Amino acid sequence: MKIGLYFGTYNPIHVGHLIIANHMAEFADLDQIWMVVTPHNPLKKKATLLDDHQRLEMVFLATEDYPKIKPSDIEFKLPQPNYTVNTLVHLHEKYPTHDFSLIMGEDNLKTLHKWKNYEVILDHYDIYVYPRISDEEENIELKSHPKVHVIDAPIVEISSTFIRNSIKEGKNIQPLLPPKVWEYIDHNNFYKK
């Protein structure tokens, strides 16, 4: 089974994440998309993150009507801070018959050379890249790598930061969130302070 791993803090998950995940499930040669909730990205302040299990619950609520998209808490059990290469090794050991790939935006591909053991990732795993709007020059070298597959997915410019800030300001951003996720956030008064 070919599994696309779509990592994120999902703080919160929004319709942009679902559009990309569903596009990869339907139009790339992947059987399932696992939305891997990352407990702590070393590049982000942990104080801004909701509890790991609250974010996982939102991913579960957002994906339960999509049979090819699954929430994953695989990184919750790994030592922190964790690196993608460690997660991939762990998944390969746990699911030896699965073929894992990464899903990332073009912006992440441009910084892939800064990731821990990125050469190992490129040697052993396919990377499915979706377009992002960017002012920077593209890293053509990695884009033409045989393991990199650029997918003509919709360009979605919605950010979790924008959603959190908008909720804090009392704005109605319901259309940007799956309905069950909006209800969960609203019911728990998340992001209002």
C-alpha cells in the first residue's frame, strides 16, 4: 500500500489541508493519506499549540468522512524534538509492507536541504510536492530530482495562523474550517485569548 505522509501541527486543521490531502488521494498514485499530527515542530513556539490530543481530535473530525485520509499520532510516541527521518525509519519498521512517501508544499522543498539527513530521505522516499505562491527563486535542482513528483494541485493560501488570529479578533471564519472542526473549536473556546 502506498501511503502519503502529510505532516503538520494542524493548529487547527482547515479546508486548505483537506483540499490538498484529498487531491493527493484522488490524483496522485497514493492509496491513502496519513495526516501526521506533529507534537512539536522545532521551528515553532510550543506555547501557541493546542494540546496534541486536541489537535488530533480536530484532524479526526475533519477526516472521518474521507475513507482515503487517516489521522495519525505516530509522532506522539517518539522522542521530542523529533525529525522526519526518524519518523520514516519508525514507520518502515512498524509497517514493513507499506511504501511511504512525503507530501509537502514547494516552500518546504526549498528548505529540504536544511532537514536532518535530507539525503537519506531523498534516496529512499518519494516526495509529492504541491504548489505554493512564493516570491523566492525555485530550487530547480531538487525539483528535478527523480524522487520528487510535482503534483498539479490547487493553490490554497489559507493559514492556521490567520485562522487563530481571526478567531481571537472575533471574526467569522467558519467557511475556512470543516463544520465539525468549527463546532469543536467554538464549543471549547479555542484561540479566543
